[in-house]
Amino acid sequence: MSLRPENIHDLIDVTSPTVSPDGNTVVYVETSTKPDRSGTASRLIRISGDHRQVLTTGPSDTSPAFSPD
């Protein structure tokens, strides 16, 4: 897919990667354009191995952090 003006809203911004203390999990912020294009929405995503899990559904979730054991 080439970047064109009509598909700019399909881009997803990934920021704030945070690695778990054991190094096996990463949580990050995923920001995308709302379906109605009225703004953006951010949610937290967890990656562990090859498993991806949506942790929150937004609309403005940020700053992932792990609690000490």
C-alpha cells in the first residue's frame, strides 16, 4: 500500500513501549483515527510472545506501566 491522501487515516501510531520487569511482555499505546474521522482514539496493547491483546478501549488511554511484584 502506498501512502496517499485518501488513506492517511488508516495509519496507526505506536508510542510509549514499556517492557515488563521479566522482559517477556511489552505494553504500548496505539493511536488511530476514529472510524467517523472526528478525531483520534488511543488504547493500550499488550504483546507477549506472538500473542497480541487489547487491554483498554480508549478513547484516550496513555502511559502504560508495570507494577512492582
